Amino acid sequence: MSELSLSSGLPGRRVVVTGGARGIGYAIARAAAATGAEVALLDLPGPELDEATGRLAGETGAAVVAQACDISSYDQVRAAREALLAGWGDDAQVLVNNAGIVRHDPAESMAVADWDAVLAVNLSGYFYCSQVFGTPMLAAGSGSIVSIASMSGLIVNRPQPQVAYNVSKAGVIMLTKSLAAEWAPRGVRVNAVAPGYIRTAMTESFLATDRGREYVGDWVGGTPIGRMGTAEEVASAVLFLASDGASFITGETLVADGGYTLW
């Protein structure tokens, strides 16, 4: 770029958000749509995906499409890209890898099936989507990928045990660096956002449990800003990294944790 760009919007861009039917993913999709992007929500099939798509279109007036997809399946990711290409008539210009799951189990008793499930969605799924949606970006000579990592990829959280989640998010950070190094010369930027503790419908329901009430003191007490973050605050960081305002940034992980990892 020859001129300074302060824009954090994505007007006219075709944006894919995985896990877009709820929580942080929905907030990212809404922020992108509000700036004039065409948005595709990729999520597991069901009424929640259909409801989120209609709600997002109503809130923003943007063109929004739903695409059912389990990102832990490479075949489903490829089929999702083909379906969107047929509908849009062109490929996505921005990919946000957001879908994720977590298991709070001690390492010594964690079921192998749970370990495999977390890594399949949180790490393999991010690679599948990056490859499938990123390859056409490489052919076009431009594009932007932003992945949701976590501060859990930088530290070991307490008090909850979550070895598979931590490992998967550390992998996302290295996946981001590796793809960025390979793809920067070909016009595709790859970055990540590492949120701290964020209030979403999912975390609110967890915090209402006995275990959640036990954890929240450490979560908030360990955050210098003194509160949990919001999905909208994460969305702002994602939108910046995806936009032309971050045109000289690639391979970075922006930590949005209220200062939690400072201690």
C-alpha cells in the first residue's frame, strides 16, 4: 500500500467465520457485516445456525449465508468451500478460524477420545480451513486469515485442567507463524488473536455451575483490568488484523487478555 490506511472495516469483502453461530464467532461475523462485508457462517448443522443467520442479516442488513460444516472433517471443509463458491460466484477473501471446543479433565484421566476431539477441531480443523480457503487466496495474490488462538497457548491456565485445549492453542500460534512465513511473499497475511477469559453465553452457563463459581475468582482476580472481556472486544481485534489497516502485519498473535499473562 502506498497510503496510510486507518480503516478497520471489510467493505465488499467475502468473509468466512467458522463457529459463527454463537459467542465470539457471531460477534466477529456481526462486526464484519456491519462494515459492509458479505458473511458466511460455518457451523454445525441445526436450528442455531439458521437462527443466527437470520438474526445477523436482520441486525446488519448484510448479505449473510449459512453453511453447515464440521471443520474436523476435511471433506466437509472442501464441500463448504465449493458450496460458497457456487453461491458467491467467487472465493472468500477473508477467513476467520474461530470454531473450538474444550475439555476440563486432568491429564492422567483424560479420555483419548476427548484429546483427539479437541485437537481435531481446534488445530487440524484450522489447518484444513486455512488450506482449503487459503489456496484460492494464494492464486489471487491476496487474502487475510485470522485464527482465534488463546492465552492458553502461552500459559498453563489455573485452576482448571485443560491440557488438550492448551496444546491445541499453542499449535494454532505456531500454525499462524508457519503459514504467514510461507504465504506472505504470495500476498496472503495470516495472524491470530489470543483472547483471555471472555464472557459469552457458553461461559455464562458454565459460571453458573459449582465448578464455574469456584473458578471465576481466579479468572477475574488474575486479570489486571479486573473483569472478563466481551466477545465484541475480541471481534474488534480480529477485524483490525483482517483489514487493510494491518496490511504490514503478518505472523503475529495479538493477545487480548486484559493483562492476565502479565503476572
